[in-house]
Amino acid sequence: MTLIAPLWLLLLVPVAVLALAYVVMAVRSRTAYAVRFTNLDLLDRVAPRRPGWRRHVPAAALLLMFVLLVIGFARPTAEVRVPRERATIMVAFDVSASMSATDVRPNRFEAAKQAARQFVAGLPERFNLGLVSFSSSASVAVPPTTDRQAVLSALDRLSTASGTAIGEAVYSSLDAIAALDSQEETPPAHIVLLSDGSNTTGRTVGDAAAAASGRGVPVTTIAYGTADGTIDISGREIPVPVDAPALRGLAEAAGGGFYEAASGDELQAVYEDIGTSVGYRTERQEVWMWFVAAGMAFALIAAVTSMLWFSRLP
């Protein structure tokens, strides 16, 4: 938290003096009271029960009110998350043959589609959402649109094929973002790429990361699957371990985040985290109203406790 007008904090000096004066007066009052009644047995019989700690509550609440109001005058600011009104999200979905591995139940492909459906359903309605599928090549299944049903229907139609063109998937996503026709200011864009393997064809991941970085479009990658994944090809069991380092490198070079998921539940949690991060932006805003509201609450506490216990306002 930072302060726009910190000089207002000088008002805390008289507040501190007031607090010190209250403590001194309380101590003197207690001493004088004790001296007046030296016979403690007589004091217990004739003196009314003293309010004890309660007598300090209104004063403490009042002093806290002064402190909070002074901080409010200093105009504090803080980083506040606010929802984006608009954004363009491209989901790049790996449909290579290795996605049929059953190390994730029922298999990587079906579990990933289910998680993607929930991600699509959870995005704000005004967000543009597009879908790119990639195997040996990449194609735009759905250009950026607010029509969620179009994306969901396209997810249902996906099928696996051979090859993994991660670089091409990024380029196709960038082209789809650039082709988005908008008469207003272009909304921020983000690519979310899910894959389980290495780039085997097409343009390199390094070139794709540089292109995304140059256009200011972060690429967040999800490494999906485990090191024990296998697929059956003509009766042969072929290992298809997930290649996390390659996807991590793409994300780091393109200014996005990197996630690993080894189950459908983990993938869903990853998508929820991504949805939260791309759906909000961080702004520095004045938060003086928080302190003023808290100060008014303490003022109310001071008034109510004083009225209830002592039948007077502090």
C-alpha cells in the first residue's frame, strides 16, 4: 500500500498526544481514588462497582477512529483486481495421437475435452473465445466469438490425428486474433495451449514464442499427462510421456504461465486458475474509503458502548 498524500499523517501526532493524555489522566484518577479510600474493607462496602476495562472501550474506539480517518486523508492506494470487460482468448487444443493415452481416465483426449468445456462455460459472456486444433498441422476450428455454443460444438467434433505442430498452433491463434474485426480498441488477447508432447513438425516453438511476444500476446501452456503414458499402435505399446520442459520454455518465452496436470481434476483446477487470471486485471486504486468506513465503524462502537454502559456519549 502506498500513500498519495502522506503529509496528512502528521495529524497522527495530535492523536498520539491525545492518547498519551488519556493514559496519564487515567493513572492519576486511579491513584487519587486509591488515596481517598485507604480503608479497603470500607471501600468494598460503600463504593459502587467500578466499570473496570469497559471504561476504556469508548476512548480506544474513538482514538482508532481518528487514526483510520487520518490514514484515509492520506489517500492510500493498493493493487486491486478488477474484472476485465473484454478480452480475446484462444484455446489451442492438441489432437495428436498421443492424446489417446489412458494414463488419464478415460484417456487424455476425452478428459481434456471435458475440462475445456467447463473452462469455456466459465468465461465472462463478453469475452471473445476461439478454438484452434493441432496435430501435424493447425487449423482454426472457431474464430474468436462470443458464441459459446459454437466453441462447445467444435470441441465435440474434435478427433485425434498424427503429429504435433505446437509452433503452428501458436501462429494460427495469432492470425485468428489479428483477424478479429473490432471497431473499438482491440481487447487484450491470451493464448491457452494444451499439449502432451514435443513439437514434431512445422515452425519451431522458439519462432512462435518470439512472434507471440512481439505482438504482446502471452501464451499460457498446460502440460497434460504423465511420464507413464502409452498408446497402442498396431499391437505395439508406444510410450508417450508428457514433454513439460518444451511447454515451459514456450510459456516463459511468450510471457505466459506454465501448468502441469496429471489428471482430469488437476486439469480442471488449472483451467479455473487460468480463467481467474485472464478474467481480471490488476489496477492501483485509491482505497481511502475502506479506512473511512472502518473509522465510522469504530465511532459507532464508541457511541454505542458509552451509551449502554455510561448513559452518555464519549
